[in-house]
Amino acid sequence: MRVETFNYLWEQGIAKAAQSVIDEISADALETYNVKLDVSKEMCGKVYSKYEELRLQVRKKYFNTGNNDENKIDGHKICACITGALLNVRLVSFEIGDGKMPKSVIYSNYAIAFMAAIYVMFLFLLSDYEKDGNVECYNSLIKKATFAFPETNPGHDPYVQGRIKTLALNDICGIDFDILTYADMLFWIEKYNKDLLCNVG
């Protein structure tokens, strides 16, 4: 992906996802724990550099891209690489508190890593519908303005919260981020939404 394309995804997807996460944190918590969000050009460059490193690792390890890179990796893997980059380059800094820190602060970087990929995947799907001339699904997606997520069983975390907690737990326990497995999860989120949008099944 060219840096210009990544800059667009940063402005229209990643930075917006990050701001939406910060908006969920109370003003009191933002002040108490000195929560700071950095979506500067410099931070964009750091994330892009880490994204490129991960993308090249995935490409070299798992895919024969041909002599002229004609076999591109798909959007789900791109989004998974963005998630991986954001797990390594933290956009939010905060001061460790007294043990009563709100979960919204503790999980903020993990929430951004999850939501940024979702925002970018949303942009990719819009672009696909536009290229395909699928006006009905394009308009439906614009109207929804977000992805839907499956219901979970009673007593379990909502889907998004469960995914964010999983990212956090794996990171804390030192479990390597699995880009291919994560890309598969993103595929199913997209399929779930495509089926809802276009009334499949």
C-alpha cells in the first residue's frame, strides 16, 4: 500500500476510530489519568512503518506474490496488519492510577486496534460496492454508517468487548498476534454485514 493510501485510511478510518474510543472515556478519567491521544503525522508514519513490516512478513511467509507483486494480499489481511501495527505502536498514553482506573482507559489502545481495522474494512467494503455498481448495498451501508456484530450468549461479553478483551489478554500474556487468524475473523464480520445488507439467507 502506498503511503498516500495509508494516509487516507489514517484520516478517514484509523484516527476517527481512535477519537471515537477517546470519546467514550469520561472527562474526569481523561484528566485524572492524563490520557493523551496522538494521531499526529509523525505517529501516522510510525504506524505505517510497523504496518509495512508486518505486511511484508505475512507476504514473504505465506504468499507467492509473483514476479511483479501481481498477487496482492486481501483487505482482511491488510486490516489485520493494521491491528498488529496498532498493538505495537500505542496511540494513547496515560498515567497508571490507583487500581480504580476505568476499563475504558485500560483497554483504550486495544479498543483502537480493534476499531481501526473495522473502520478501514468499512471503507474497503464501501469502495467495493461503489466499484461494482452495487448502489443498493452501498446506500444501505452508508445509511447504517457502521458494522453490526453478532449477538453473544447471555452472560457473555458483547461481541466487540470480547474481542477487545482478547487482544488485551493475549498481549498481557505475551501471546503473539496471529495475523491470519485475525484476518479470518474480520472476513466473517464483513460477511455477516454483507449478508445483512443484501438480505442473504
